[in-house]
Amino acid sequence: MTSTTSLPLAKELWELGLKIETEKWWVSCDEFNRNWNISNSKVGWKEPIPAPQTDELLAVLPARMAGVGLLKIYKLEDEYDVTYASIYSQTHSILCEALGLMCKYLLTHEYEFNGKEIMRKGEK
């Protein structure tokens, strides 16, 4: 089974501007938004939230950051460490969550999603 970002992180990424088309969507199954499930389609649901998977997050993260270095992923004993040259390190026991946390970190620190990838604000 492919992992998706958790609902709280998916909501944060959406609010920070990571508006991507994904294969999976968080959808509310009741009118009060108390019961959420993963769906393969956003069609027919009220306000679906993208649930990015590992490969979708890797596709939007820059492989290299100027002046910082390459994106690196380390598998530690009980968690993953996602980092750029040992800077901005984000860790979680689930790889997809660690990647999502890296996206969140960048989007809250001088980076933006340009519709294709996350990059430094003002760069093309």
C-alpha cells in the first residue's frame, strides 16, 4: 500500500499553496467534516483535499537547492531523515510524512509552489 500524507499535513500543505493534482484525495464523508476517508477520485465530493503520495512529493521537491545542496533521504533505525546537505532536516517514521514536512518547511521559509515544483520565491 502506498502511503499518503496525513489529513492534518495535507490540509496544511493545501493552505500553504501546494495545489497539486494527486491520485488520492481526502474527502469528507459527512456534512460536519468529522469523518474523512481516502478516495481515488475528487469528483462528486465537497472540497476534496489532495493526499499527496511519496512519489508525488518527490516530484515537487527540488533535487538540488542553489547554495545548499542535494536533497538527501536517510533511513535511520526507526525514522526517515529528509534533508538538504544536513540543513532543514525533517524526520518522521513514515517517509511520505517526512517529505510532506520538508514541503511544509520550505513553503513557510521563502519558497513557493509554482504549479510544477517548489522553488525559492522570485526564481523561474
